[in-house]
Amino acid sequence: MAVFQYRVLKSDGTLADGHLEAQGRQDALRTLESRGFTPVALTEVQAAAAGSPAKGSWPWLSKRVPHRELENFTRMLASLLAAGVPLSRALVILHKETVHPAAREQWKAIHDRVIDGISLADAMAQSPETFPRVYVAMVQAGETGGFLDLVLGQIADFQVREKDLRSKVTAALIYPAVLLVLAVSVLAFLLVFFIPRFQSIFSGFGAALPWITRMIVGVSEAVRSYGLFIGLGIVLGIYLASHWLRTDRGKRQWDEWILRMPVLGPLAAKFAMARFCRMLGTLLSAGVPLIHSLNVARRSINNQVLVDTVSESIEKVKQGDRLAVSLADCRQLFPGSVLEMISVSEETGRLDQELIRLAAVTEEDLDRHLKTAVALTEPLMLFLIAGFIGTIFIGMVIPIFTIQEYIK
């Protein structure tokens, strides 16, 4: 027997909450209806909430559903629906076959919401931490057009390519990040432990120190005396910056600054174009209308400045303009050559195929640019490390010659 927590509407129009035991969700709904109640919400009480931990679950496991589990859920749901399995039964199968506790709980919640009568897209929209806005928008398009299984398969393929692209970006940034941490660690060691030893030697002779040595010693004293306050200031600055970036104005200004950067700006624009083209081509190949596909693909762009530009282009498409002509104002996102290829593909009726091909070509080009950027970053980081250490070494060695002359 399972325990359910319910909220019902009584015959007099008042709401009531309570618990009941039933063999399953359908049995609980029938029991409530037999009592003359109209169910508003019905949730199965988990064993963990009742005081006994669920089998196979651990309290320290994250409740966030991993990307791998979401990808498997999407692909399996697409296969089950394509085989003619009803949606509710497919969700039950996926819930029973899932091993990850957070995924089991999430798939069960999705099933319960669908059984309550809401659409799959609306059920997923209530869990934004698991299902992104683009995911929900694509599911909604598939439900509206009657090809949900096809759209889910396209989402699964898109997730695989998205993960591959993100993994390439992450792998490209690992080595520069390690070098940066190494540089900061070495610099902190020199300022806190190495320089004070020389400082005590210099002070014993009473000789005037060169300006570079005085500057290094001053920085060392500041770090040792106010290091805790400096660290707290950095942490506070990071917190305030993250809070500011969560605001609409802060995110917009940050996106503008990213696009203006010499190397990072073009890479960010290429990444956004690849996502937009692949998403739009995927939706069009699944049979989603152009306007709806553009609105969904716009959500895949993670830069608010580019989103605003694409939104203006969508309005032009609604007024009857061709896609290539409407996107002509988005030069930062779509170069002239790309617009020409989109224009030709519109005339030949191969827009979906051309957009997917453009996305693949752009991703390959982005991969090459990332490798080049990392290849330039590595010697730059090494040069900075050598520059910092060399400056400190020279600043500490110069007074030695001064002291020798002072002794003579």
C-alpha cells in the first residue's frame, strides 16, 4: 500500500488536505471521487519523507538529474512512442527501469502530472532544473503537431552534439586554468614566505633599496598584513558580481562586453550560431512550422544581445519577409556567406538540411579556433608566470650588489 497526500475540492466549494492509503494512483483517485471530492492535487508520499530511506538511495546523493539520465529518458521515450506505446504507459516503464533515485523521482512526478490531465510539455515545465526551456518548447511543438516521438528523437540527437561541443570547450580550458592556478599559487608563496627572509637581511644593513625592491617588499607586507581582508574582498566582489549578472541589466551588459572582446567575442557568436542553426534545422526537419521553429531556436541562444536581434528578425518573417532577408541585420551572428547559403537553400526547398550542415561546419570551425586560442594561451600564461617570478628574482638580487658596494 502506498500513502498519498491529497488536496480536494469539497461539494461546498472549500479545499481540504489529507492522506490516504491506496494500491496505486488510480485507486486513490477513485477513492476520492467515491467520497464526493474533486481531486486538485495528489502526490505519493515518498518513503524517505515518511522516515525510512528509499531503497538504493543515499542522503548525500544530489537530487539533480544527470544529463546522461535525461538523454536516456528522451531517447527511450521517443522509441516507446514510435512503437505505439501510450504516453502514460511509456512514462511508467521509464520510471520503473530507472536506477538513479533523482531520475526515478522526477519521472514519477512527470507521470503523475500527465495522469492529472496536463500536457507533457506543461508537466516538464514545472521542473525547470531538469528540463531546459528549449527542451520544453520543442516538446510543446511536437505535441501540437502530432509528431512527439520524432521531436524527442531529434532532442536526443541534439543533446549528444551539444554535450560533445561543451566537452570540447571544457577540455580546451582545463590547461590554461591549471596554469593560472599555478601562477597565483607560486606568486602567493613568494610574497608570503620567500620575500620576508630577504627583507630581514636588507633591513640589517640599513642601505637604501632600489625602487623595484621597495615595491615588491611593500606588496609582500600588504599581502601578509591584509591578506585576509583582501581575500574577503575578492569573495565579496565575486558574490556581488554574480548577483549583478543575474539581473536583466547585468546580463545584457555582460553579453555586450563578451561580444566586444577580440578573441572571445567571435567564438561566442560562432557558438550561438551553431546552436541556433542546428536547433532550427532540427525543428524544420521534424515538420514544425517556421515561425514556431524560430521562436524555439531563439531560446537556444545564451546571449541576450543576440536574442534581441533574432527577435527583430522573427517579426520581419511574420510580416512576410524571407528568412535570409530577415536575418540580414544579424551580421554579428550571421556573416554574409551564411546568409547567401540560407537564401539559396530557401529557394531550393532544402532549408532544414542546409541549416544542419551549416551547424556542423561551424562546430568544426569552432573546434579549430578553440585549439588555436588554447595554443596561444598556453605560452602566454607561461610567459606571465616567468615574468612575475623573474621580476621578483631581479628585485631581490639587485640589492645584493648594492650591499656589496655598501660594505666596501
